[in-house]
Amino acid sequence: MKSLDRVGTPWDFLDAYRGKDFSGEWPTLPEMFRIIVSRYGERPCFTIYEPDRISYDYNEALKKIEAVSRALRDCGIGKGDKVALTGKNSPEWAVAYLGILFAHAVVVPIDYQLGSGEIERLIRVSKAKALFVDEEKYDHFYGNPPVTVSEVFSLREGVGRYVYQLDGPAFTEDRPVTEFDTAAILFTSGTMDVPKGVMLSHQNLVSDCYLAQGTPFDVYSTDVFYALLPIHHAYTMLAVFIETISTGAEVVFGKKMLVKNILHDLKAAKITMLLGVPMLFNKLLAGILRGLREKGIVVYGIVRFLMEVSGVIKKTFGVNPGKRIFRTILDKASLSTLRTCISGGGPLAPAVFRKYNQLGIDFVQGYGLTETSPIINLNPIEHYKETSVGKVLPRIEEKILDPDERGIGEVAVKGPVVMQGYYEMPEETSACFTPDGFFKTGDLGYLDRENYLYLTGRAKNMIVTEGGKNVYPEEIENEFQLFDEIDQILIRGYVRNKKSRLEGIEAVVFPSPDFFKDTGAAVKEQIKKRVSAIISEVNAHLLPYQKIEKTTILDEPMEMTTTKKIKRGTAEPGRRLADVEDAS
């Protein structure tokens, strides 16, 4: 393993191109891509398995991107114009994204899982003049384009004006784009009454992808990233897509969030960098541990003992023996080529963090928001802390506003990764900044002496108990991540006394479908008893004021975001299976 005392920074190489290929501190995304093409033109760039491998190297990708930019300019799209992009993860999505930027326009990535009506609303809010869309929704938008849209392009061959078939005459670079110009507008939620469009500049996105590598977090041109989560989301867009093209690495686009497809792609593509959300990593780990248990208590006990030894060696001496010790296990799980896993988009249980590292996989977690491009904290691979979401990135300032007796307060951040503001919402933009220019994240946490951040929850989700204690739901939810019987859990406050409005703590649970195959009374009683037992087990480890007093079991799942987080305002969409009072 490399020493933390690395010489220079991962972005030092840009000095050789400054003044010639770009001016200023950071290149724009098109300038960065051209620089990387000049360095790694023949290396694989965009790849997909359909099911056979289709791949384009950097030189080929650049030609397609430039053709798209010429077509857009020929249609009258120019500097600052908005172009919407909505579709499944694919090389075509990536080519369209960069083609929009090469045309000096602003890209508006939109969640493809939204309904056509909601997508149309976001297009109108952003005033997009053109749209790239996948085949399922192409006919709808081509036949009924939003009022602002004059051109509709397809991301699928054989449907409409296909992105790879676009081209136009060369255009002159009038009014060049700078690093301070807006590159993308990302909507934080498609279900809000008034959607907020986060404006991110070229500087925001380019600086974030390189500063994240300065934790240190090594990325090589030989790495293979896996774009599995929806690519319109800031996390995948930056940490997978842009991170890849900033280093000359390869990105493989995952088509479906199905375990069978994921395992196929991991093995066939020899993925080295896997970025995901806690749910994905929980399921992969649960599958490994379940397979070990099936081999018998002796084998399981030996492997778990070796995992503990491996973890101690790695943490203490900086040597990673796990990859050799557990090669057979990792091979079977299609994880043997993985070099690094990064979890984001929500809190990860420290036990999960620890077990991956014990198995020999460098596993870290990070933290950020769409408004911060998004990464602002990342655990250094060689000095990670399992209960922390990571160290503050270089050139970024973080502070805690109004800390309580535990040092917990709202996390605020300042630096080159912080957004330009919300699109055409000056009042909302002003409200989320402090007088000295720090962005208020809305998340609660504290910093240690080494500038590592520990999150405790969202400010708006905090529960205040009768004794005046602050309870952070996310801290309690983390305790349930390794219970296979629970598919979803949400901790919230409920009114214990209507007169005094005192709050108690409630757990809303949707059991795993594996335990939900029948609706008979006997099965319902079995689920109720098991969930009650799990609640009691967790309560035994919680502080007195954190204990769960009420449990609601649902027979339908709660609505989730595209990064697999429960939408906290939709906790009970269906019938209750049972109510469980727990006074332990």
C-alpha cells in the first residue's frame, strides 16, 4: 500500500496544459476531456454489455461527441442554452451529455424513472430548448414536445433522430465557455411542489473530481468503473462518469439493478471500482455470508476468525492479506477484481464497512449533496475510520453551526465545489448560505480533531424526547442494516401525548419479501414475533432515550428515491400488517 505522504497532487499534470489547452485554475469539462484524449486516446472509454461487449475508445468517443455538438449548433443551440437529457445508463447518454457541453450549452439531466408529465414539468422549469430521450418515451415527447423544446433526439438506434447519427457543419468558437460558466442543472427532487434546480459550474464538477482523488484516493487509467446507479444523479454522474473521464479510465454502464446482471458485468468487465449505495453493498455482503453459513458452523467460524485477523493486520500494519486469503470466496461472488468500493447516498453500518475491508477489498464511504457537486468528505483508503463518512477534501472548509454539548450541529461547507445557486430562485439560494458564505447542508454531525466528519442525521428529522434529548433517526436506522428479515426501516417521532405534544420513537418496518410470501394468520404472527425480537435486540444496545417504543409493520414497501433512500413523507402507502408495542 502507498504511503499517505504522496508527492504532489493528482491534478499536478494539468500544469503542463495550462495556458495552452485551458486558462484559469481548472479546465472546463470539454477541455478536460480533450486533454485526457490526448493522453489516453486508444484506451477504452465507454463500454456496455448487451449482452456482448460494445466499447468505444477515447478517440472514437470524442468523434461522436463532436458530431453531436455540431448538430446542436446547427439547430441553433448556443452558449448558455439548456438541453434536457433523460434516459437509462448507456454510452449514448454519456455522448449526449458531453456533446451538449461541447456545444457550449448547459445539460439538464433528468430522472428517467419519473413519469412523462413530471419530466415535461422539469423541462419547462429549466427552459430547455432541446431534449435527448430514450426509446420508451421518445414517441410521447416527439409527438407532444414541451413548449420550450424545438428539437427531440433519441438515445436508441432505430428510433427517431439517433444520437450517433447526428452531425452538422463545423462552428467557430465564439464566446468561449469558462470554468465559471454553468455546466449542469440538477433537480434535487422531481416530486416537490417547486422543483429546485441546482446550478453546477464547470469548476464545481472538475475541481470535485480531482479533489476527491487528493484524500488520497488513487484512480488509474487502467481502472474500470461501473455505472450502475442512475447516472442522472449527482453521485453517479460525478463519482463514476466524470471521475472516469478525468483519468482515462473505462466506464461500464449497468443496464439493470438485478443481482444476476450485476454479477455478470462485474465478472465480464473485470470491474475494479464499484460505487454504490448501502442497500447494494448490504445485499452483496449478505449473499456472501449466507453462502458461508450454508457450509456449516465450523467453516463459517473459521472464515469469520480469519476475517477478524485480516482486518487487524490491514488496520495495524497497512498490509492487505484478505485478497489472497479469501480469493475463492471473492471469485464466487464475482468480486475478486474489485480494488475499491465506495458507498455513498446514505449512511452505511460500520459493521458492513469493516467486513468488506476484512475480506481484502478497500472499502470507504463518502458524503456530499447535489449542491456540493457532490463529494465533500471521503475516507482515505489508508487511514479510514469506520464510523466516519470521511475526511474533509483538500481546499474545502467545513464547520459545525451552533454545536450542542456533544459537538453536534448543522454541517456547513465552503469551497470550489459549492453550487452557484438554485436556478431562478434567489431567495431560496440566499437562505441556504450563512453571512460568511458557508452553505448550510441541513445535515447534523460533528468533526473530530483530524477533520473527519461523523453524521448523526438530518436537522428536519430530529426527534426531541420528553427529557429534552435530541434523537437522530438515522443513527438508530443504521443498527438494522444487517438484519436480512427487514427490507426497509424508518425511524420517526410520533405524538405520545396529544395534550403535551410529547414525542416518542416509532419504527416503521417493511419485512423482507422472503418472509412475506403468504398472508395467512400464522405467517403474519411469525413476522410480527421476529420483527418484535429484532426491535428488542436493537433496543438493548441503544441509550435509554433512543429506545423504540412503537413499531408499525407494513405489507407494502415505502416509496424510495433513485439512490434507494426512503422518502420519509411516504411511510405508510398501504395497509398495516401489524402494530407492535415495545416497552423493552
